[in-house]
Amino acid sequence: MQAKEKKLLGDVFAPNSYEEWRAAAEALLKGAPFEKKMLTRTLEGITLQPIYRRQDAEELAAADPLPGAGSFRRGSRPDGYLANPWEVAQELSASTAEEFNAFLLASLMSGQTAANALLDVATQLGLDPAAATAGQVGVCGLSLANADDLAAALDEVVPSAIGLHFQSGLSGVAVEAFLLAWLDRSGSAPRELRGSLNMDPLGVLAASGTLPVALEQLFDELSWLVDYNEKNLPDFQSVGVSAMPCHCAGGSAVEELAGALASGACYFNALLERGCSADAVARQIRFTLPIGSDFFMEIAKLRAARQLWARIAREFGASESACAMRVHARTGLYNKTRRDPYVNMLRTTSEALAAVVGGVDSLHVGAFDETLRTPNDFAHRIARNTQIILQEECNLTEVVDPAGGSWYIEELTDQLARKAWAAFQEIEAEGGILASLQSGALQGRVAKVRAARRKLLGQRRTSLVGTNKYANAQEKLLEASLPDSQAVLQKRKDELAAKSAIALDLTEVSIDALATAAQQGVSIGELYKLVREKAAPGETCEALPDSRLAEDYETLRSAAEAFKARTGAAPQIFLATLGALRRHKLRADFSRAFFEAGGFDVVASPGQTEPEQVAADVVASGASITVVCGRDDDYEAMLEPVIKAIKAVKPSIKVVLAGYPGDKEAAYREAGLDDYIFIKTDNYATNRSYMEELGVV
């Protein structure tokens, strides 16, 4: 028997040119403008094409062919995750050292590979619990008053076995002193320590709007850490740069990158001025980048970040290997919801995949309920296992730069890098990140993007599932729960009252001297009394708002629930349906979803064909607002009589049309129509307006 000839795919399907493809697409559009229907404009100011070709990315790929080299766009390491997977660095928030230790050990036994300690506000500011207020101690973070607290928190942890990361805010010097005291007690060599302090004064200023002491003092402290760590703890980064403040304020990838790069450049300048070497600075900075919901944009953001940071580090004189960016990623907060919170699991899964494909050194996946309560064990386990599945079931550790070669991603990375670089240059032209924050320029740019996001959400041109679309009208909100801040504060005061206070008296201020003092039991407050006793007052600026996209809708729905609790009935919309089910269902479903998103209880009548019966159903419902739903030909025949019949029985009822009235609007208005909704109606504004009319908000 003759062997069957094998054919290549290209032999079966003849190749077509872009021009031929576009001609075919335009034919399907039936006269609609190609640019309007097929091109997409992002909030970053990038126009996405419907199709990408080899020539779009050929030059980009040739300029940077391998991971771990060149611009580092394709990754910081040539072997990707083959030898060392990204660290599973879930945030560990616990009020006390004992709680933290139990949480950490259980997490490490369940697949976590690095400790990521959130510190409470008092610790981040360098305050003893006795000098702090409720809400600053042990709430959403670990309280560290002295070296004993850290030793208890890390009990049974082998320093060389895992990475240790701390979100230290302004207290990097004290946390490092406590760490060195712990290492000394455990008999471990400092050089074995891996991880980061993430001391980030500019991030604190952007998020809070104020610093307790001047940046010059804080830069001095950073320089001590950089010099010390470069010599003694080379794998332990001291300086943090976080894009979270821009992200939580609603900024796009452009503002996040520009702000982070400008902060990194500011730290570079300040530390070089204080005698640190360029290589030491470059190796001692670790970036925290949030990952949002735009999957491909987030991949491009990570790649562009590495490329742009390498460019900046080279300009400051860093060597080739030192220019590789160290990146911790965290799934975003701005797009997370309190309503329908289980959907957040799906969001974080997509974001975690984007982070891994984009290339990160460590990753935190947020718990689905983190926006409304202290996450429970179930929430922590699901979040942690998301990463483990990506490593052990999806085998993403076995592919080096999985996004490499994608014409779309390569081109998107290039465009985003250009936009972010231009925005970075704007900040530099304004005098740098500090000047931009103090003038409000950066806040203004972020505010424009935030307003654009909310407008798109309100118009439902972007979706937030469970919020502005597919809202669960029967949902029972998860109970919010946070630590009792006053009880935590009192507990910490009682614990520390039993310990005698030790005053710090040093002839010189150095990391070694502070570590010795920490070993003797000096508290964080006493340590900073000496370190910062001559520091000038801190800078101030307008804080970037800590917000979420869903907040406006959540406020409406909470107001509707409060109204029901107060009056015994939820604010109601009645759907007056015309004709058989098949004739009104499409617009009735649209109207139900439209108003349930705002918190209305939506009730529908059976389809009616007589205006008087429609009016009777409307009045019997007791609703103050009715939406008439039917087909265009039903409106042509019945709408005016229906409106008149309703108004004749009860003139105060607001009559709304489901659909665009077109050239019939004047006639319908004359008959008594009050409003209409259709696909282009602003969903949030309409819901809020109707709620205001009913006295709900």
C-alpha cells in the first residue's frame, strides 16, 4: 500500500496578506469604521491592534534575544525558574509574635517557601506600643517592640532555609538590628540571610501624606543599611520601592511604573551622595509591583519594568549584573470587591498567572476576603495553593520566559515602556518624585485615570462581575471582622510593662552598635529616640487615596440594605412588561440586571396587552418607579396609552422606558415618560439618582 503523503498546514491553507485579512474584516463590518470597531484604546494611552504580525516584534526580539541579559526584559535570570522557582511569599499578618510564629510554621508546612511579614503601624513608624494609639498596634500587622518579639516570631525557623521579607516602612534600621540579634542568638552567620527589609520612606509618604522625620534622616538610615548589607548580608535587600500607592489610587500601569522608577532614581541619587557604590545601591533595591486584572498588560508591565530599571541603573554606573531588577509582586487590591467576594478568587488566579508569566522573584496572592475582614484559614489556604498549583500542576517552572516570542506581548511591552518612560521623564522634569508629590502633579495624573476607570465602570463599558454586572441580589454579605485594636494595644502594654525599660546610650550610631543594643533588650522606641533625636520634621503631601473601584456600587447597595432595615422594605423597581414573555424578556432581563446592580429589589409583572391592566399592576406593586419593557413594535402600538393610563391612576409614579426612544422621544415625553435606559445609559449615575429620589442615599 502506498504511504499517504503528509501535507504541511501551509500547504492546505494558503497564506494571506494583512491587506487581504483587513479587507475580509471590513466586509464583515458592513460599513462600520474599522478603526472604531477593531481598535481598542487602553487607559495607558495604548491602541491595541486586532492582530499582530511577525514584523511587529522582529526588531524587538533581535535587540534582546535571551533572558538574563541585555535589558532583562525577558527575565533577570537566564534559566528562569528552572533552578529556583519564584518564592511563595504569602503575607503573614498576625498581631503578636506567638500568633505569627504559629501562622508561619503552619504555612511553611503547607507549601509556603518564604516569610513575608506585615508589620503594624507602630513598628513601621518606630514607636513603642506604650507611645502608640489603638489602631497602630497589632492591627493588620505584627507588633515588634524589641528583639525578643522577633525571636519569638521566628522561633524554630532556620535562617538559611527560607527567605525573610519584612514590610518595614520607616523602621528598617530597627528591624535589621533585631534580626542581627536573632542571628547571633541562633548561632547563624549573617551572610546566610536571604530576603528584604523594604524600607520605603517615599512609599509611606505617598500613601499617608506625612513622615515623622525628614527624608534626609531616612536616607541616612538607608545608606547605613546599604553599606552594611553589601558587606555582610549581600542577599538581603534593604531598600523597598512600592507601586502599591499608585495602584490603590486607581492609576494605570503607566503611573505605577513611572512612580516606581522615579522613587528608585531618587533613592539612587540620595544613596550615591552618601557614598554608597552604584552596584551596592542597585543590588539593595527591591520593587513591589501590584498585578491588576488586564492580563496581557500586567505581563508587559513586569517586562517593561525590568527593561526601564536596567536603563536607569546603567546610567547611575551600575555594572551589568547589578542592573537586574529584583521584583516582588502582589495581586492587586483596586479591583477587589466586598460584594460577591468569592469572585476575587478568580481574579487573583488570573493575576497570579500574569505575574509568573511576566517573571517575578516572589509573589503574594491576596485572600479573597482581605478587603472586608481578617482572612480565615480557608481563604489563606486557597490563596497559597493558587501559587503551588501554578508551580506543581501547571509546570510553569519548567519554561523559561513563556511570554517570549509573542508578537502581541513583545509589541505591547515596547509601547508600555515608551509610555512609562515618558511619564517618568515628566516626573523628573518636575524635580523628581518628592517634588511631584508635594506639588500634587502625580496625584493629579492618577486622579484622571481613576475618574476614567469609574466612568467606564458606571457606563458598564468595563465589567466588574458581581458589582456592575451579574449582581447577586440575594447575597448575604460576609461578616466583617478585624482585631479589637484597643484590646490588642492593652495586651501589648501589659506584656511589655513586665520588662524593665533599657535606655540606649551609644558613642556611635552604627548597625553593629544598634544590633548589640537590641541584643541587650533596647526597645524600638528607645532606639529611634537616639537615632532620630536631631532629625528635622518630616515632609508632607496630599496622600494618594486608598480606594477600590467597586466602592461606589457597594455604597449604594449598603444604603439599600440600610433602607430596608429602617423601613421594612427594600427600594423597589417594578417592571411593567408588555405582551408575551418572548416579546419582553430581552429588555426585562436587561432592566433587572441594570437596577439590581444598584441595590434595587426588581419585581416584574406577567406580560399584559391592555394599558389599563398594566396600570393596575403598577399601582398594585406599590413601587414608585416602573420600567416599561417590550419590543419596539409594542412601544409603537401601546406605550403612549400605557404611560397615560399609569399617570392617570397615580401621577407621582416615575415611568421609565427600557430602550432608546429615538425620534419618538418627544411624543413619549408628552405622554408622561420621565426617563429611559438603554445600553449607553450611565448605570451608576442612574441608580444613584433614583436612590436619591427615594431617600435611600
